[in-house]
Amino acid sequence: MNKLDLSDNKNRLLPKMLTLQAQQAGNTEFLITDERRLTFAQAEQETNALAAGLADLGVGKGDRVAFYLDSSIDIVLIALATNKLGAIWIPINTDYKGVWLSETIERSRCKVLITEAALQDRIQEAAAALKNEKLVVIGAENEISLPGATSFDALRDHSPLVPNYDDMYFGDTCAVLWTSGTTGKSKGVLQSHNSWIRPVESCTYYKTREGDVIYNVLPLYNSGAWITAVFRALYEGIPVVLEKRFSVTTFWDRIRHFGATQTFTLGAMHIFLWNSPAQSNDKDHPLRVAQMIPMPEALLKPFSERFGVELLPMGYGQSEAMVIGSTANAIGKVPFSSLGLPLD
């Protein structure tokens, strides 16, 4: 297994975790989509080149890099490259547009804003919120229409730098995540490296073993996608599949296609799967374990039996504190479908 030893606090930095995995499991696949597959070593090389490109745009320690992008491998590379400079990454919900988008850009106070060709018209509509941000667009050169924008290809066409982690601390802010806005306007929550790493370390109930592959359907502007999939894959040294969106009709076919063995679903996703018509091949897939929150107590056994999947413990978290409670260490003490007991 490729699980990292993070007992030394100097290693509790997200970008250094990638460096360590590149050293110990460089040829192992890390990031997977239909179009692309990157090993840990390739991801290390690409993030070092991208970090050099961001530095060339003036990004340094404490600066902010925001991205308004649909889920992709590039998002993970941007986040880790930003952190290699001691800078802070900020994902912006791609459902935002108009005033919501303008206000989020303004409140992010970013030095660089990265978007993609298909979304740049929305950025143009929010131009009044732009100050002196450097704009970067992912797409072909002839697709870029944002005035003064740099192409993403030019940004990563740099000689890779050698990251220096000496002046970084695991309590440093490395990201700002916007809350869901359920009870009011979304708030920007400052996340440290360790606030991501601690919940990832607690996910021992996935019982990861050789050959496991994580299947992620959550958007990458959501904290859950990072702690249940991306950073867990980084910590455990296994591949993660990044889907652009969740689909009820193709979910099991995609699980088969990628040979995925682990997944996490949220809200009504698994209820939609349960309500879909029963098929003769409902158990014909490689998925071994799934954390599905919240799973009604009454569906726990029927769902598990129908799809042949072990359902993992429940829990509760929020952007401000990630995982707050879990049933993982309270089996038999609390109802399975409860929020569980508070973590230490």
C-alpha cells in the first residue's frame, strides 16, 4: 500500500503529500477522466510547471488564485500548484452567474482568476467586479475572448520549479471554500492544510486495499469531494476518477467502465439510484464500499442487498469544520443513520 506517513508535521502539507507520493508511488495512477490519466509522478511534474507559470504572473505566498471551472483534472493541478507557492486556491461554484458570481469574485480578492472557454462569457458579464486580476482561460487560443486573458497552455509551458516547503506550516491557510448558502449568503471559509488532512486520516473505514479506485461524482467546489475523494486518494496513494457530474442512468455503467471500488454520494443521489427500476445486473459491478449520506435506516439493508455494496458509517460535517461527528467509532452505541459522536 502507498498510504503516507504523516507523523512528522512537516509532511502535513497538501503539495508535499504529492511530492512524497511521486517519490514512493510515482508510477501509480492518481487522476483519471475519460480524456486523461495522470500518475503521481506526472501530476508532480505538471504542478511544478504550473506553479512556475503562476509565479510568473506574480503569485506568491498568501496570494489567492480563484477558479471558475467545471470538474476536471486541471482543477486539482491548479489547487496543488497554487499551494506549492504558499498561495491560496478558491473554487467558485459554476452555477453562480450574474450578481452571485460578481459578488463572489469581488469577495475572493484573487490575484489570478482561471476559467474555461465555455464559461468566459459569464466572467465577461461580471466584469464590473474585476479589479486587477490576471485572467487565464483553458481552451484553444482562438476560443479565448476575454480581454487580456492568458491561455492556460502558456501558463503551464514553464520549466518546472523545485518546491520549497521550508517556510510552510500545516496550520497555514491553503484554500477558501464558499459555504452552501443554505441559511444565508455564502461565506468564505479559510481552510488550513491540516483541516483537510485530519478528516482524510479518519476515513479508515473505507478499508482501502491494493487495486482500489475511488469514483467521485461531487463537484470540486464542494469540500466533500476533496476529503472523500481527491485528498483521500492523495493520502492513500490510489487513483480517483473525476466525473463532471452525477448521473442516475449511467452511474453503474461508469463504475464498471472505470473499475471503481469506492464511492461517496450525498443528499438524494443514492435515493435516486434506489428508485431507479431494478435490473438483473444490479450486483454486476466492482463497487465494494460506499458512503452514502444520509441513508435512511429502513433502506440500509435493502440497498446493500440489492446492489451488493457494503454501506459505510454516517457522519456530519460542514465547510467550517469538515467532519464534526461520525458513527465510525460508535457502532452499536448510536443509530446508524445518526450524526454519530463528535470527533476528538
